Amino acid sequence: MSGYGSMLAPGMLVRHPGQPDWGRGQVQSNIGGKVTVNFEHAGKVVIDIARVELDLVVET
């Protein structure tokens, strides 16, 4: 698990490294290590952050 996984908060933008076709996702919730993310091309997905390290999207 990444060091920042527990710090993911609603509104943050992420990408799933194993599913680049899903596009960017916006974190909806982070409860007990389960993060719900609304992806552009995959809809809402619940991700176990102990198994998948999401990539933060930093917009400049």
C-alpha cells in the first residue's frame, strides 16, 4: 500500500495504473481502506488500496 493511500480524500483526482483506459477518476470516499472512485470511462469503482496503489493526478 502506498504511504498516501489513507490520505486520499473526496475530490482528489487519481488514475488506476493497471487500467489507463478508465481515464481520470475523482475520489468519492475513503472508508476503511476502500476507496470509491468515479472514473471518466468506467463509472464508480471501489478499490482496496491495500492491493492497488492509485496514482495521484496533479494538474498545473
